[in-house]
Amino acid sequence: MIYLFFLPVGQSGLGKSTLVNTLFKSKVSRKSCNPSFEEGISKTVNLQSISHVIEEKGVKMKLTVIDTPGFGDQINNLNCWEPIMKYINEQYEKYLKEEININRKRKIPDTRVHCCVYFVPPTGHCLRPLDLEFMKRLGKVVSVVPVIAKSDTLTLDERQRFKERIRQDLWTNGIKVYPQKEYDEDAEDRILNDKIREKIPFAVVGTDKEHQVNGKNVLGRKTNWGVIEVENVAHCEFANLRDLLIRSHLQDLKDVTHNIHYETYRVRRLNESNL
Ligand code: GDP
Ligand code: MG
């Protein structure tokens, strides 16, 4: 079984829960019917998680989604990234404690966050200070994948311009998002990842409804112009996000978490040497 921990972050109403449901309903080979819930998975931060087992090409995968309600909903959002940062670090700390234990387990229970999907509101303008602050800080401790939330509310033209603006804002602010150029392993990797980097942030659409299109039931949202099919890459980039998370980059997300983010944490903690 492969475990993937996935953390969607963004203000209320941006479609996080809907997108997670879309992910589980979309064309993944097989899924368990009884998702398991866990409440209060963190002692200091009030977060909840839900896990689904899905099977892709004979490989079983347990995808755990950590819900982060309330992020950025206050009038003063100074430091609102803190509980999320704290949660991520707690998972590294737990792993580290197990690792340096004399009687360490053969297989260390691993709850480290592999990917944080950050939902940018579909304003069509530029990144807000809150978005920049969050990604700047979190990008140093976890793989961050930004997405444009509810992108069906923007025209294709607006989406394209907004994407370019966001990429420019990330660049001028020195913000590193996943997949990072420095960690491309070879030329082949670089070509594949460049294609993804050209598309980041993915313009996503989520839904919990199916509609009939040409006699087939598809996941979609009904609009005045017709149905936006969420799994159709001509309509939005939901499928690109899904494929990145659970297909093409699943192992890489795990490797980057262990070899880069956790390693940075480990070295820092051992240097403090008050374990
Ligand atoms: P959360 O607070 O971020 O978890 O947001 P929800 O998933 O609860 O969604 C909030 C509202 O936005 C609901 O009414 C959804 O139906 C709607 N919604 C979710 N995703 C989309 C989307 O991609 N496009 C549009 N237009 N509406 C969406
Ligand atoms: Mg929600």
C-alpha cells in the first residue's frame, strides 16, 4: 500500500471539499466505499482527516486528505499560516522521534504531508499578500502546488492572463512551488516537469454532480453555455492536478518530502540537539 497525505488550503468557499470529492469520484480505477474519518488528528491544531483507498493499475493507495477549515477567514489574517505550518512540522517531529528511538520500528508510521494544494481565489488580478506570505513560508517546508479555484468563473482568456500573472508574482517574490527545477534529476525529468511548470497554477473546477453529455454521464458543472466537464482537459485542468498527485508524481512527491523537506527539518533539529 502506498500512502499519500494531501493538504488542501484556502479560504472557505473556494471549493476545497468539492475538489476532494471530485478527486475520489473521478476516473480512478477502484475505490473503497467506506472512507475512514479521523478527528482531531493533531493535538494542537484542530484539523480533521478523511482517507480513501483507491487502486490504480493494481497498486493500492491510501489517500488521506487533511481538512483545514477557517484558513484566511479572519479580518486580520496575519500569521494564519501558523497552524498549518505547525501541523506539518508536528508530523516531521513524530517521524524523527521514531527514527532516533533505540528500539525503532521496522516500518515507521508516516503521516508526513506530501503535498499542499493552495487554492488561489479566481479574482483575475494578482496574488494577494496573504497568498504570497503563505506560499513563501510553506514552500520552504512542504511541496506546494497552487491552483486557481473555481476557474469556471473566469473566461479562458482571463484564466490564461491570470496564470501568467501568478507565475510572474511567484517568480518576483522568490516563491518555489512544486515541481522545483533544482530537483529535476535528469534531462527527461526536466522536459516532463517543464510541461507541468508551464501549466502551473492549474485552473481547476470541482463538482459533485454528473450531467449527460452525448449520452454519457460525466462529472461537470452546468452553466449558461453548457456543461463544463471537469475531467475534460479542454475545459479545465482538474485532470492535470489529479494525474500529478496520484499518477505521474506520486513517488516523486514522497521522495521530495523525505529527501528534501524532512531532511532539512531533521538537520535543523539535530543541530539544536535538544532532543
Ligand atoms: P470549501 O469551503 O473550500 O471546502 O468549499 P466547498 O467545496 O464547500 O464549496 C463551496 C461552494 O462553491 C459550494 O456551493 C460548491 O458547490 C461551489 N463550488 C465548488 N467548486 C466549484 C467550482 O469549481 N466552480 C464553481 N462555480 N463553484 C464551485
Ligand atoms: Mg470544506
